[in-house]
Amino acid sequence: MVAGNWKMNGDRDSIVSLIEGLGPGVDQLTRCEILVCPPYVYLPLVAELIRSTDIELGAQDLDVRSSGAVTGGVSAAMLRDMGCSHVIVGHSERRTLFGEDDETVAAKFEQALDSNLLPILCVGETLEERRAGATLDVVSRQLDAAIDRVGADRMRTTTVAYEPVWAIGTGESATPQQAEEVHKSLRDRLASIDNVLADAIRILYGGSVTENNAESLFANENVDGALVGGASLKPASFTEICKAADIS
Ligand code: PGA
């Protein structure tokens, strides 16, 4: 899977050009599942633009509550209603800018599953945590919070995205070896709970993925795709990343 996280970027015109730019290149692909995650307000526009393609629609976040007096909130059911199949949960920007902790992220993860939305759980360490040798502890704590909340059985349809915070938007991707080390540890953690789960779940890498490093990242046994920020806003780059995933 290659998922594009557009974050808070774009306007009506640029989004139309972006989707039109993806069309011909990604239409040919047979193996790579492609997802785009626009800002909330553009979900209906993008749903319409991708209607006759295989591209899927995801949201970047959801509210932890299911309905009611929550000014500014958007629920999982609303996202389903607007055509989303997936939702990103626990992105590091949500954790940092909006103070979301593991518990909140786990509750959102559960909300998504309850509404038949497939959550993509983001995990990842900061630079300080990596320097302190805490990377594997941090990512397994973040993963465990979700597993503890929903149980191993319900994890099977979900996706995990390893996104080292120091690699997001910095132009400095994790090396293929660094990514594989963490992905393998996440897979091993899942296998220690349930082998079927470990095989079923996809683990994406995110953090400065471009058309130049995608192939070497995807060559790793435990890297099942990418969550792409900046490069997902450029149709040619995003298409090349999807092509690299399709042949890997
Ligand atoms: P980036 O963002 O590709 O711009 O580093 C990735 C992400 O935050 O999902």
C-alpha cells in the first residue's frame, strides 16, 4: 500500500490537478493499493474525482467521540458516510500539536474499527528517544496501547505506519536498515501475540519517502508500503513511489 497524507495542503484547483496527474500512471498498477488522505473539507471533492479509479479515500484523523455536542468534531461514521475506507490515527503531528497521548490514540483507533473504517496507526520515536536507544521500546508501547484496547483479533484488518518523528518532513529518511530493524521488531511483537495477525498486518514506512528512496525501502522484507507526506502532493513523485511498490 502507498498512502498519501496531504496534511493541511492544497485547494480546490491544486487537488483537481493532483488527482488528474495521478490518473494515467497509477491506473496501470495491479498490486499496489493506493490511498489518498485529503483534509476533511475536500473529502467529497476527492471522492468524486476518484470515483472511476481504484484509488481509495482516507481521512487524516477522526474524533474520539461518536456524535453529539463536539464543536469542530468529525466522527468515524461521518467519514464512512463520505466514502472513506481508511483513517490515519496517531500521526506524530496529532500527538505533538494536539497533545494526543497513547490512550486517546487507542480510543480513536477503536472508534474507527467500530464504524468499519480501517485505521492506520502511526508509531515512531523522536530523535532524543532514538539517541537514548529507546526506539524499539517507544514503538512497541505505542503499538501495545492499540492492541490492549481492541484485542489482537480486531487488529488483523489494520495497518501500522512506522514514522520516525525525526524523518517526517525533514528530507532525512530512515535508512532501509533502520526501517527494517523497527519493522521487524513490530512484526515480532505482533507474532508473539498471534502469528496470523503478524502475517496479515501491513507495516508501512513513513518519513521523507521520495521516488529516489522508495525502491530501497520497499526491498526490505518487513516494509509493506509507505505513508507519504510531501511527495504525495507531487503527482509524478507519488506515481513513481506507487510504481516502486507495485513491483516490489
Ligand atoms: P513526509 O511526511 O513524507 O513529508 O516526511 C510523512 C508523514 O508525515 O506521513
